[in-house]
Amino acid sequence: MAAIAIQEVPVGGLATVTFAAASTSDTVAGGRKSMAGYALHELVLIYRNTDASTEDITVGSLAPVTIAGTTGISVIPVPDEGINDASVLCTMASATGITVACVRIGGAY
């Protein structure tokens, strides 16, 4: 199990996203932060699949998302799992050919 690093998206946008190899069980910091009902920032996971098989990814309490094989890309919001900035578990059956990146949108504005 590894903690997925969070990359900040600056006001001008993010030219390059760095991907890392995924494992079958990773964690990421809790997702949405808000104040007075307004979102301060959101975390988004980007998964890429270069394996020929499809793969189902489960992020926290969300329903599984299927990533297509060979050239599949999925963007999944990270849910807020409650108090104390609880980590969110990201799981899949096989991590062969899967890479992941996490970006924070809105934090630098």
C-alpha cells in the first residue's frame, strides 16, 4: 500500500501530470474541502491503463469505475470520507499496466 502524491494545479493550469505505478491497494488524502457551502478545492484521481484487460477501480465509498484496456483513462473525484482528513482507500484486483496521478483543483486560487 502506498500513499498517492497530490499535485497542485496552479492558476495557469498544469502542463505536465506525473504518473506513478499503482498498486492493488493505495491511499490518498480526503477529497473535498469546503467552507460555508462553497468548495475550496477538490482532489481528482487520474488512472491510465496500458494492459489489454479492463480494470475496476474502487475509490472510497464510490461505486467501482471500469477503465478500458490498452488506452483507457478514467478521472475519478476523491470523496470526502468524513472528519479528521481521513485517508481514502483506492483498490483494484490487478495493477498490471495501471498508473495513477492525483491533482488538487482549486487549492492555488
